Amino acid sequence: KVVNHFKLHIKNQTSEIVDVQISIPDTWKEKGVEFIIPVIPKSLKSGEVLRLHFFLKLPKDSFSSSTQFSIPVSMKNLSTNEVQQMEASVVGPN
């Protein structure tokens, strides 16, 4: 398996407490990608800044056609159901 480490910086710019959940699509989990994160969901107070570390563990054969590709990562506001998408660039062996 190949493991990539990521840091995600989140800031609550609202006046309310916000509960967030970070995830990857089930289609990637079905391909053997493991999403490892210490704590989800996480409550953020107004103005709070949070640095989350997470890991993506992938089978080595995921890199059979390329040594680098992107996996979508979603951050969902559990109060409003608003979802923000970002891309995590994973790098593997040659």
C-alpha cells in the first residue's frame, strides 16, 4: 500500500458553531482507497481555525497508469448540508 499525508486548514467564518464532516466518495473506497482521519465530525466555534491531518492509503496497483492523480475530498457543513469539494493530489511509486 501507498500512504499520502495531507493537512487541511479550516476556519469558521460564521457567527455560529459549525459541525463539519470530511469524506471521500464511496466509489474510491470501493477501489480500495482508505480514508484515515483522527476525528470526524468536528465542531468549530465562530472564528476558530482548525488544522486537520488525514491520510489516504491506496493499493500500489492504483498507480499502474500514472504516478500521480487526484481524489475528490468533500467537507460537509452538517448544519446546512452545504458541501465544499477539493482535490487531494496523491503521488505513488514510479
